[in-house]
Amino acid sequence: MASSHFASRLRKDLSVDMIRTKIVHRKSLSQKANRHKEYEQNRRFGLKDVNIPTLERRNLELEDTSQELIPEEMSVKPRSVKSVLSDQRRQMLQKYQEEKQLKKLKEQREKAQQGVFKVGLYRPDKPCFLSARTEYHPKKVNLVS
């Protein structure tokens, strides 16, 4: 009796209907996982327009299909789009910081060449019409009381 029970179970597992249901179940699980994965990725970037196809979706689809076609021994792990973008941003930031530092050093050199700013009493030259005249000295008047 025990052997018949296992035999019927084996026949049930190998039937065409059962194989189809297993395939459908696996497919639905993979779709659910992909949907959840995309949802988690989009959570960080806010709302997106569904009607506009994005490059990230296309890249993800291409990577999934290409990984299935390439054997595991031959597959070389490509850098992800996110890491490439972060590297580019890091390089741009480093370039900006270097330019800013060079500009600062250049301004310091220019200031050093100009010399020291002197503060003091400003005494301009007398205008020509005043220099021709003799200086005016009022007479002192002695008051006698």
C-alpha cells in the first residue's frame, strides 16, 4: 500500500497539468520578485511617469536576459550603472575642488603682487590757481582794554 501511495504521487507530479502549474507558479513568483525589486528601486527616486520608458528599465531587462544567455564561467561582472554615475560625480567634485583651490592660490598671488594697502591722511597737491597765490596770513589784532 505504501508503494502505491508514492507511485500515485510520482505520477501526479509528472503529469502535464502539474508541470504546467509548477511553471506558472514559478513565473508568477519571479514576476512578483521583479515587481517588488523595481518598487524598492523607485521608492528612492520619488514618482515617475509610467508612460515614459526609462533607460534603467531597459538596462535591467538587457542585463537579465544577457545573464541567462552567458554561461556562469564566461560571465564577467560589469559595473552597475549606479556605481558608474557615482564615480562620475565623484570625479566632477574632485575636479571642481581642484579648480577652486587653484583659483584661490591665483588670487592670493595677485594680492601679494599688488602690495600693501596703506592707510593714512590724504593730502592732495594744491590746485594750480591756489599755488600761484601767496598764502593768506590774517593779521593778529591786539585788543587794548
